[in-house]
Amino acid sequence: MDNTMGNQIAHKLRAMGYQEEIVFFTASPNFAIESYDVDAGGYLLKPLDYGKLKMVMDRITRNIAPSTYQIRQRTTVTNLAYHEIL
């Protein structure tokens, strides 16, 4: 990502009200502690460990209700149950 650090982008996203999950994928463990400042959903190191990726994805998707359709309107996400759609 050019010269911009991922943690800087994450801080900017949070300042703009972005509330979705952020997962860092990097070659360096140097900023792992700072990822807590933006409530990151994970901090994965290269090379990718698929077991750790699965663990992070399972954790961050745990709160997504099954059988729902997500509607995104700017910064708001609404989950609509399939059985409510006519």
C-alpha cells in the first residue's frame, strides 16, 4: 500500500465511523499491539496460515445471522431475514 501504513488507514476508517471488521494481513508483527486501538478483528502474519485465517473468519462472522440479506446504505448495514422479503 504505497507509503501509507495499514494502521493509519484503519485509524482514518474508524474516525470516519467505519464499524465493520478490520483484519490486518502483514509480514511484520511490529504493529500487532496497535491493532487493538482500532478494535481489529485479527492480525495475521505472512506466510498465511489457513488454520489461523479460518479461526479469525469464524470469530468475526459469528455474529452474522444466517439466512439474512445484508443491505448496506452508506455507513449503515441492515440484516433482513430472507423470510421477511416479499
